[in-house]
Amino acid sequence: MTTEIHRDAWGVPHLRATDTMALARAQGLVTARDRSWQLEVERHRAQGTSASFLGPEAVAWDVFARRVRLDDTARRCFDRLTERHPETADWVRAYVDGVNEGLAEESSHTGPHTGPHAPEFRQAGLAPGRWEPWTPLAVWLSTHILFAGFPAKLWRDQAARLLGPDAVGLFATDGPATAGSNGWLVDGTRTTTGQALIAGDPHRFIEEPGVYQQIRLACDEFDVVGIAVPGVPGIAHFGHTGTVAWAITNAMADYQDLYRERLRRTGAGVEALGPDGTWRRVARHTELVRVAGEESVEVEILETERGPIVAGGPEGLDDGTPLALALRYPPRVTADLGFQALLPLLRARRVADVDAALDEWAEPVNVVQAADTEGGLLHRVAGRVPVRSAANGIRLVAAWEPGHEWTGWHPAPRAGLTDGIAVMANQRGLATPLGVEFAAPYRADRIRELLNGEDGRNGEDGRNGRGGEDGDNGKAIWSAPDMAAVHTDTHLASASALLDHLAALDALTPTAADLRERLLRWNRRMDADSRDAHAYAAVRSALVRRLAAHPAFAALTAPPAYPEVFLPWLALLPRIGFALEHLLRAEELYGIDRPALVREALEEAATALAAEPPLRWGDTHRLAPWRALPDPSYEGPALSGDHDCVLCTTSVPGWTDLAARGPAARYVWDLARREDSLWIVPHGASGHPDSPHHHDQLPLWLRGELAPVVTDWTRLTKENDV
């Protein structure tokens, strides 16, 4: 059967086949051609074998991947998929067949390509390997295993133990690898066409090649444009079928538990103490993690009835602390990732179809918005969250104590629109019953303000670049191109906590007084060309460093000997940086003289700024994407935005202004005319460094512009038949 591969002007693949299986094979093939190096890195990370070519720096991840049983869990999930949803299992196999065909071309340097073969294979001394049918599920697990931020429970446990229970609330903030995504739905009463618009931008660690893949999948059953995850078939999170569209953000739900385990070695192996007071055998074996240039590392794999041991063991942590932690997470318990939802999503014709498909969804837990051309609207949570003790969500719980078992699954919360608008930005709201810590409300509140036509700049009324007119009901009216103004908004409402403290200071040196007055006049926009934004960030960073160095927090400066992959959640300085507003607004903070620290930070920043050439925020706030093979000569482009801006480009105050997280894609789905939809990714469609489509979208992404979604086959370039 002939399958056609077409490309638009940006190199985005548009695939057309007769049936779903041929289309899945084509998706795997074109992904391997465009992203061969990326696919191999992800396969190895999911297997825990990346240190074999990336070296010692990858050992910590590989050990974690082995201990948490990523690959084995994926196999279990695929076996269950084969048993209960054979069509979906065959569809995944077809995708894998295409991936293997494309990787074989890479290995043999044959076949049509949009660019040269990936040079990283030569640099790493690696040849493309072979994907197994369950590898896409393993890649999905690897991508999302830390998404719910279970290591935050280690931090809360430590903070409560060392500073008291109030510390949990003081440091409540979204974790280092989770929040930042935005999404909004505007119904037909608020648009120029009378049909709904869905827009947003998933924020993740920015990687090169990118974590998202623009693609079109068309066959006799469906024709869908969307944003896929390389290595995973279909379009899980952001898609438009022509009559219905959907999008997601992280729900910030808590669905992973950490259990303290009591383990003991016996002549027959290892045993764990259960809640019924009996010792039960622990599954045990060892594995070797091979390390390029160094000796292999032997890893003991243990799994109790709660789950795999991810830290410590019978002998405790590396520093001798008597601790072993088991992770319980839904796919390991149920052998189900929810992949059976993927084909129904592609076949969806209306909101009810999307809703029914997502009833099968499992991992990760998302807030979903959807709209169709018949006026149907959807705003719900999708995914599996266990019912259990509230303590499980806050801290580590004892495996040997009853009362911490999982007893069922929470129903999916749903909500309607308010005034024709629904906003999802990781905030408390729809998913509140399912989570513990959420993002601050600033992004969600700001998006709603903008959609209502309220600019919010120091009381000024403005349109913030929006092109629509007010309707008969006095509401702001939107078109698809207008949405770029929301995507790129840089207003930092959370700055008020520090600025209020600055306003209360007196008896400053002249230099500091001038800086204080300048910041109080500042429009609170974190624009790349703003010197005031740079000055604000300098004061903020100086204050974060002072708070982190205060004796009141000394007990938190040295985290326990947990595995390295958990350390970002346990580092004091980032925790203070992201919780700064809470710490400044708290009624009392462990006796710390906050006005004195704010004064010192202002004086320090004023002196430093006076001694350096005038800098703008973008001079230090630059993009720092993750690469499997780092490039020491790379200097990223200047970025606007900040952590609590709608344009959420996250750095770590007090540590670095470089931004590793940001909008990994932007989209606008137009339900009136799909061809009027828009999208963009940070870099480009190709992962090959010398391809013309490797970085061709970056200039638009930096300016906040979006590329058109092309749906007319006659406007596409036919690459080849497969």
C-alpha cells in the first residue's frame, strides 16, 4: 500500500495513507528520519543504558531508570494493551516498524532524507539500535515519571522535620520540572468567527531537538493536525481533527506515593515489613549499568508490595542513614498507561468523542480543554489518581503502618466556562481535590484579564496588541492571530511582594534610593530589552542568596544522600527562589529580619549595577536548551518573560538567569477554519543540525510569532511514497 509523505515550507511532515496501520508505520519512519539521534537517546534513557555512550554524567539517571523499572513497566503495559486492546497494540507495532526502518536507513546511510545523517552518532561512537514494540510506552514513561514531582515529598518531609510543619506551607510552590504550561478556551461568543478558539503553550525543559513534533496524520478514517511526542504514535495532547480540537496542561495532581520501607536481608534474599506486621519476600535481582570510559556499575533492583525501591536499601542511604523508599505509581500497579485512548482521539468528531477517549487516559494526569464545530465544549481532568490517606500526598509514609493503602480512583473533575472563557495554567481550580501544591494564580489570572480585554498595566487600559473589537455585550472579541499577544505577555504580578518591601525602606544610600525609585516606577514587564527588569532580577537574586544563607535555614543546606536525580527538588536556594513571595508575605519567618535583608540586597544590587555597563534582561536571561551532547560554545538567544509571567521562561533566581524551561510549543486551534490555526516550536521540524529545518522556526518563536497550519495538499511538497 502506498503512503505519501509531504512537507510544508517549515519541513513539517504531512502523512497520507489508506489505513491507520500504514499511517502509523509512516509516522514512525518519518520521525526516525527527522529525529534519529533524539529517538536513540530517548530509547536508551528509557532502558537505563544512556551512560554507555554519554558517560558518567548519565549514570544517575540510568540507575534511577533501572530501579524504578521503567522498561519492565512498559513491557507490562504493552502486554496488557495486547490482551485488552489488540488494535492499539498492532498500531503501536506498526509505528515501531517504521522507526526501525528509518533507523536502519540512518545506520546504512541509505534512503531519502530531508537532511544529512545525524552527526551525533559519530561523535558518540554509537550506532542506531532496534526498538521493541513496548519502547514507545517506555519513552512515554521516561518522559513523565518525574512529572508529578514525587521528590517534592522528600523536600516537604525534610522541611517539616527540620523547621516544623509550617515550613510545608511556606515553601509550597510548583516543583522544578512540572508547572509553567498555559491553555485557554474562548467560546464562539467571544471570537470573530462565532466558533471557539483553543490556544496555549506547554512549558517544559527546552531540549534540542525539541520535545514536540508538529505533524499531520491523514487516512480514510481521519485527518488530524497536531503536536506529537517523538517516539510515541498518534497525537496525545494537542490535536485538531477538523471538527474537534483539544489541548492539555499538567493538572498538578498527586498520584505517586513514597513509602518508607523496613528491609532486612535473610539467607534467602531481602524481606520487607508490611502493614499486617508480617515480613514478606522482596523481588530482587542485580543489573549492570555500563559506563563509557569507566567501570560498569552494579545496581541492586528491589521491589516490595508497594513498589520498586528508588532510594536506599537494607543498608540505608549512601551516608548510612537507615532508609529505603518505595515508589508506588499507577502504571506499575495497573499495567496501564492509557494508550488505548490514542486511536479514539484521532477518530474523534466532536467533544463527546474526546471525552469518552480520555476516560481511558492514565498517565500523566492533565487538565483538558476541547471544543467542536457544533458548539460543544469540554473542560475536565483526565488521568488516574488513587484514593488514599491525605498523608500520602504530603510526606513519606510508613509501609509497615496500616492506613496508607490505595482504595480506588478519584472521579474526573469537570467544569464549565465562566463568561465564555476557561483557563488552565497549573493553578488551583478544577484539579484542586487531586493535588497538594499548585502554581501561583498569576498566570491564570493574567490570561483571564487579557482575554477580557484588561491590560492591567499600572491601572492603564489597553489592548496589549489584541486585534479584535469589543462585541455587543462589551466583551473582548478574539481571532486566532490575536492570541500571540497572550502567549507573549510578560507582566510579572508576583513582583509586588518584593516591591512592597522596597517601598517600605528608608535611609538608603543615594545609589540604592535611586534604584528603589526606578523599580517602583517600573511597569513590571520582564521584556528582554528592559533594563528595569534586569535590575529587578538583580535585587531578587541578591535577596534569595541572603535568605538561603541565613542561619534559620542552615539545617536545609545539606540534603540527605538521596539519589542525584532527586536533588533539584532538595536544593535550598531554588526552593527559596521559587517560594520568595510566600517567604516575603508570611506573617513571621523564623525570626528573620526581612526588611534588613531586603535593604542589604538592594544596596548590593545597586552597587553592582552601577559598576557594570547598562544591561538588559535579555543580556543575562538567555535560552539554555538541554542537549545529550553539550556544546560548550553555545550561547543562547535573549528571552523575555519569567517564571510567573504568561511567557513563562524559567530561570533560578539567585543561581542563574539562564532559562532551561519555557514554551516547548505554542498553538492556536481555530474551530471555524482549521487552516487558520497556528503553531510554532522553539527550533524546527528536523533534528539534523545541517538541515534547513533545524532552527528555522526559532526567529519566529523568539518574536512570539506563529507559523500557519497548512491543510491544502496542493500547497505541500511531496517528498516520496513509502
